[in-house]
Amino acid sequence: MLNRKGQTLVEYVLIISLVTVVAIAAVRIFGGYLKDSITKMSCSMVGKEYVESNTIGKAYCKGDEDKLFE
């Protein structure tokens, strides 16, 4: 009985590890696109013009050039 509980615990840890790796990979792949879409929404909310960039994840609101992080 004790052996089966340990096996179940190991299975849960493996599943959680797999989900974590997939989530990190998804954020790394789609993170720039997500950042650009959030920036686009925030620009429209504050009434500023959205400026696209050639690089994914580097778009900004017009007038906020001095606040960019490099």
C-alpha cells in the first residue's frame, strides 16, 4: 500500500513538471506577441498612437520612447 502512494506521487510530480516545461516554452515562444498585443490595447486606452517595431515585442506607444527598456 505504501509503495503505490509513492508511485502516485512520482506520477503527479512528472505531470506537473511536464506542464511547467510546456508553459515556459509557450511563454518564450508567444511572449513577444502577447507583449505587443497588451501594448496595443494600453495605447488605445490612454489615447496614444501605437508604433509597431520590426522586432517582435519591441512595439511602444508614441511619446513613450524615453521609457523603453533595452
